[in-house]
Amino acid sequence: MLTDPGSELGLGEKATIAWRPRQGQVGVLDVKVRKLVRGDMADLAQWQLDAAGRASALYYVTVTVANVGDDDLSGRRIPLHVLDGAGALVESSSFKTTFEPCPSPALPPKFVTGEKTTLCQAYLVPERGDLKAVSFRATDAFNPITWVGKVTEPKKPN
């Protein structure tokens, strides 16, 4: 049974969502947002960021995704965004090389019916904004399903 559009869930709660990644394809996913962590901008010290990027706040979202539909969703990026304190949606970052703290990948190869994976998605929220919610929003017309919960601080080395 699909989760009602517009539902608000807590961390660890599962939503079953149908979405159309491209014409002729309908994916059905079980999605659980598990953890929200404020990243340390020092994690991006080796990356070339413009002034706006350097003035952002970094967040990591851990999500478990299972393919419960009939379509192969290999290599697709799921439309999972964060909502900041100003109500703006922020897409996850993607990296062309390895980003150890939070790789932020697309769904893995061979992500067929029955496959499950846990991903870490990285988000740069402009103007050092706050993460207020995580939102599955396939299109502007899609009534999003959101997850809310406590953002934890990064672990400091001893």
C-alpha cells in the first residue's frame, strides 16, 4: 500500500512511494530516512567551492531504499531533497570522485525488484541554513512525503 502524499513521518519510519523516473517507467520504493547529521565543512577542504558553497551548511542524510516495484531502477538518483528553514528545497550533491564522509551516490547497478541499499546523501544548504525536513518530491506537482527528526552534530575526534 502506498504512503499517502503529503504524509509527515519521523526518522526510521517507512514510506512506500511510486514515482516516474522517466516516461514509461514507474518505480516503487520503500524509503526510510534513518539519520540526519550536520557535516563539518572541513570535510570539503579539498574541494573547490565558490563563495556561496563556502557559505553553506553541510548535512548528511542516511536513507535505506528497497525496490518493491517491477522496474529496474539501476543508477537512478532518487528525488530526495532537504527543506531548509526558509522553505527552500535543496538537491543532494553528487561527486565525480570518492567523497569518503558521505558518497552521495545514485542507486546501485542491478537495483531490481527485491534489492535494498543504504545510502548517505550529502546536501549543501545555502547561507548556513538549517535542515528542517527531508522531502521525497518527484516533481513540483507531487505532494511531498517528508521526514522530520533531530539533526545530530558530527562526532569530534578524541
